[in-house]
Amino acid sequence: AGQYAVLLNAEEEEVAAGLEDRQPQELPAQAILRHGDEAATRALQGKAEEIPKGRLMHRLTSRYWTLHKLERTSKKQDWEWKRLCANYLDHSTDHIQQTFCTDIVPPKELVLGFAKLNPDSPTRPGLAELRCRSCGTVNLFPKPGEGQPLPTVRCGHCSAASD
């Protein structure tokens, strides 16, 4: 195992705080490291609610921008997205998801298709086929439920969207 040396300034605020809180039998470096660990723990505990919200917004951002770049969002959807981004920390993850799915992007609006490698093979149950108008690739995607409209399918080969 390698070793390294760190030079500390005793006048630096965090170093001084760690040394003030030094326990008996504790080396100065141990006291400073313990103080830093405790401060980091306090900071992360205060963010525990934000982490799942941030992860959800990260996933939703991918869906929103895919549609937006394909020019499939309206001005109203764009404004609702901006409002959600500005205020998501004030709401629960359930509310964020509900707002996204009702006001911004309905869940089945865009499906990413994947190219069927063997056009002669039968389609598996639960999947549907759609031929890309741009490149002719047969794309597979999850079959919509009974009475549900066909979603917009993005081609797995050329990325063109069906209409």
C-alpha cells in the first residue's frame, strides 16, 4: 500500500474545529478526519429526500428531451416541464411522476423500437411490429393494451419517429 503526506494549516477553520473536538488518546489526524466524516454525514442526511427526486428527474429528463428534440412537444408541455424542473424539490416523487405523466408527456407517447434482426421470424407475444417509413427497418416495440392507440415509435436503426 502506498503512503502520502498531507500538510495541514492549523489556522484553517476545519482543521481547527477538528483539533478542538479531539478525544483523549486520539491523534490529531484522526480527530480531523473524524470531524470531516461527521460533517459529511450531517450534510448527506439533510439531502436524503432529494436523492430519489433527483434520480427520478434524471430519468424524466431523458424522456422529455427525446420528445423535445423530435419536435413532439407543445409550448404548454415545455412550460410545464420548466415549472416542474424549478419546483420538483417541493413535491413528492409520486407528485413529480403524476405531473410528468399527465401534464407533460403521457407514458405511451414515445416508444423506442428495436430493429428486428430476422424479418422472417415470428413476432414474440406482447410485441408489435412497425416498418420505418424512412429506412424500411422492421421495429419491434411493446404491444399497446386493448383499445390503446399505437404510440409514436422511434426507429432502432435510423432514429426516425413514426407519425
